[in-house]
Amino acid sequence: MVKIDIRNLCAEYTDKKGTFLALKDVSFDVKNGEFVSVIGSSGCGKSTLLGVLQGLKFPSAGEAAIDGKPITGPGADRSVVFQNYSLFPWMSARSNISFAVKQVRKGLTRAQRNEIAQRYLSKVGLSDFGQKYPSQLSGGMQQRVAIARALAMDTDILLMDEPFGAIDAKNRSGMQELLLSLWEGDDTREKKTVVFVTHDIDEAIFLSDRIVMLSNSPGSVYKIMEIPFGRPRNHPQIIKTDAYHKLRDELFSLFYHNVGENIGGNEVVI
Ligand code: ADP
């Protein structure tokens, strides 16, 4: 069943210099419980697309809908994880989670919210850090709190904008595995539908069911690819397979072809 339906979506920005088209005719869907990554070079409109799905940016044409209803604003059906952790600095890790849970899950007592917060802190390996403030935690720990917070909110949809972008390569793969184990691991309820923005092709292959590659200026869908690996995924095993290397080569070659075609072969940041 389709959870998120994006049809001929256009989005633009207007400033003193005029109107700039950031997304043009973007169409794809995300099925219930699917993990879709959106990749593309810097400035191709990935965050704009996520802004539309958050309900903070409105289409200039076309539409984005959830469960068949056009998105008209932020909703309790979506939680978001950004690159910059976005925890409230004046709240402890546990209060950050408990407060977010309060916003979307009405009718819970403070004790119930705290119990949920503590449960999710332990899922991300931070059960002893609930009383700490963000400034007392490393960047990776703060991001684990942000992930715990998003999952504790128990929304149908998880929107992630380069959540591991500020994390070094060594810890990044651990974070990817943690995210997947939390997303895959809970058999007691339906999987979250995830839209994950990244500019890291390897990350997208490891995490996703499908990858949507955007082209640049204005952003539009260049290619949609299925990832053929089953779940649960084992990273060390996957990277030993020929299928992985073939897919990776294809994606890199498409990426550079795409970028070259659209911005004239300039150097790109990926
Ligand atoms: P990405 O996330 O892929 O890096 P963005 O969605 O942030 O791309 O930006 C897409 C394009 O829209 C870029 O050219 C960017 O400069 C432009 N843009 C983004 N936000 C604004 C804004 N608030 N005002 C004007 N232009 C913007």
C-alpha cells in the first residue's frame, strides 16, 4: 500500500533576485513500511523535498500526499531527524524524548512518558545517560538520543535529513547498523515508513529498499533503483558480494553521468 505519494511536485523559492525552481515535476511513491533513500549532489533539492514532506514547505505545483491526503502542515504522523541533532540544550536527554512523546502521543502520564524515554535510551545504548544534557554528550551520543526520540514518538513516518552527516566514518557505520536494527527489529508492530536523505551512496545501498536519485537544477527524479539485498542486512557479508559491487559501480556511474549532464561536469561534492 502506498503511504507517501509525490506527484509532479514543484517547489520554488522567491527572493529579491526572483523566483528559483528547486524541484521540478518530482514523482515517486513510498510504500507502507518501506525504506527509501533520496540521493543527489549538494543543492539538488533533497532538503526541500523533505521540507515538503514535513509540511513546512508548500508545493508551487503538484502535490505530496500521505495516506491519500495532501500534506497541509506538520503532523503527529511524522517525526524528523536532522544532521545537527536538534536536541533542546536546556533539557536532559530523557526530557528531550519525553517532551517529544508528549507532543504526539496524548493521554500518557509523565511516568509513562519517562518509561518510554528510558526504554528507547536503552535501545540506543544510553540507559545511563538519561540525566545528561546535550552539551555533556558527544555528537554521536546526541544523534543516538535524536534517533531514540524519533522512534519513541512512534509515528508512522520517519523523515531523516543526513542524520549521520556530522558523524565520523568509523562511528557512522555503527549508527547505520543501529538504525537498521531498530527499524527491522521490532516484530510487534508495523515497520515505519522511512524517507532518508543522504549524499552517501554506500549508506543508501546498505539502508534502503529503493533509492531515488535526483538530478540537479532543478531537482527532478533521475533514476529509481531497487536494492536487491534481503533483510536483516549484514554489512560485512553484503560488501563481499559481486551484486553489491555491480550495483555500487552502476550508482556511481549514474551519479557522475547525471551530475555531468546537468551541471556541465563541474566538480561535485558527494
Ligand atoms: P540539498 O538538500 O540537496 O543540498 P536544498 O533543498 O537545500 O538542496 O536546496 C535546493 C536548492 O534550493 C539550492 O539551489 C538552494 O540554494 C536553494 N534554496 C534552498 N533553500 C533556499 C531558500 N530558503 N531560499 C532560496 N533558495 C534556497
